[in-house]
Amino acid sequence: MRALLLHPQPDLQTAIDRALELLPNDARIGVMPAANATMAVLLQ
């Protein structure tokens, strides 16, 4: 997972808390509930 720049967390709340600690105040966080079956696409 780390090779894909993903960092496993024990639960959703921990993941959100950790992201908020690491990211700038104006960062946006996306939650992918079926991430194991989803391919993310970045649209600009």
C-alpha cells in the first residue's frame, strides 16, 4: 500500500484526524468508501 502512497489506518476517524494533522488548513479530504474497488481519477 505504501508504494501507492497510501497509509493504512485502523479506522476512519483516525485516518481523518491524521490527515488533518499533516495537511494544510485549507486542504480537502476525500473519502472513498469502496476504495478497494474504485479507481480514482483526477480531473483538473
